[in-house]
Amino acid sequence: MDIRRWILAVILPPASVTNKEAGTVMLTGLLTLLGWLPGAAFAIFMILQEQRQAKA
């Protein structure tokens, strides 16, 4: 588990998903502009999904 990505997901959500596709980064940025909570929740969801795929 990379603690830096979790911290970025809370502070600056689009920066935590930069290893994903451009659409994911833009969606995270848009959600963050609409409100911090939706952007942070989506970034955390994407990190959890990536970790779940890595275990499988």
C-alpha cells in the first residue's frame, strides 16, 4: 500500500490517479471542482479498485 497515493487522494484527488487514463483524471478533476468530497471519494474508489485487481 502506497501511503503517498492515499494522502494525495485526500488533499488533491486528481493527482492520485495520474497513472490511469486521461478520462479518469479529467473525471476526478471535474468531480473535485464540483466539490471536494465527490472527487476524493472517486479517487479513493479508484485506488481501492486498483489494489483489488492487483491481488487477483
